[in-house]
Amino acid sequence: MGFIDILSQLGWGVAYTILVTFACSVTGVVVGLVITGLRSLSVPGLAFALDAYTYIFRGVPVLVLLFLVYFGLPSIGIRISPLVAMMCSLGLIAGAYLSEVFRGAIASVDPAEILAAEAMGMSRLQLFCYIQFPQMIRFSVPGMVNEFTSVLKSSPFAYTVGIPEITKQAMALTATTLRGIEVYLAVGILYFVIYRLFLFAVNQAEKRFRVPGIAPI
């Protein structure tokens, strides 16, 4: 078996790696946006609960939370699929980090624009949706790329719950061929290619929606 054959064998796991990364990234973005939106409403007591969430989930290891969700919840009668378990662990942790990215991006919005919107009688929700949110997304691009990269690097944990992504395929291939160096070198190449393709797509989107004066990634 040549190196190209090893790459082709591992290719079966690429789709699962991309699926896990995409699903967890989308979960993280949605959770981060929900937290940021709720913070903007300034509801008494809610800010403390949201801060507690981000503090706890940013400090919990992905693997520990994944095992708690996938292997722990069945003990109380709740069974979920491996992909949902990844979304409920890696996705929620990514959401905690992204909420801080979004909070910093909102702080970068020109206060004069917010003051003008308030003077026009906009509600807090309108202010967030029409003034802060569009600019926040643009300012958040570098931080979002960093977090999506972290999600990609954490996606191999999916093999522990039975998802046949690249790492699981590599372990099976190593056991049958005993060519660990070549197999895991191929794994590194595949992850690098996925990362570069993702970065290319983000760069194209960033160029399309870039805020004037903000350097590209």
C-alpha cells in the first residue's frame, strides 16, 4: 500500500470530520449570538447567569463534557446520537468562547452610532439587530476563524463516541498495516488541507464584507 492509497483510505473519514466541524461550529455561532443578544437586553440577573455559563464552559475540557453528555445522560434515561453529543459538548464550549468574541466586537462599534440610534427612538432589540449586529459580525471574523480552527482541532474527539472521522479511520488503518508514521503523516496533511480550504473560504467572505480600515486575515 502506497502513500496515495493511505490518503484515499483516510478520505472516507474526511466527510465526517467536516460534518462534525461544521455542526459544532454552527452550534457555537448560534449559542454565541444568543448569549450576546440576551446580554444586549440588559435584563436584571440575566447577565450573571450568562457570565456563569461562559465561565464554566470555557473551563471544562471538551472530552470530559463529551463523556458526561454521551455516557452520562443515558443513566437518567436520555440517549442522544454521537453527533448531537459533539454539538452539546464541543459546540457549547465553542459558543462560550464566541460569545466573548462577539462581546468584544460589539464594544468596537462606534458609540456615536449607538447614541444616534437611541436618539431616533430605537429599542434595545432594534439597536442590536440593525446597528450592532451587522458590524459585530464583521469585527468578529478574526476571532471566529481562531475558534473554528480550535473546533477543527478538537473534532478528533468524535472517534471516542463512534463517529468514523479521520482519526478513527487512521487508528483502524494503523492496526491493519502497522505503518503508523505514514498513516498519521497523512492525517496531518488532510487536516492541514481542510484548514487551508476553510481559511480560503473565510478570506473570500471577509474581503466581500470587510469594514474599511480593517486589515484582512
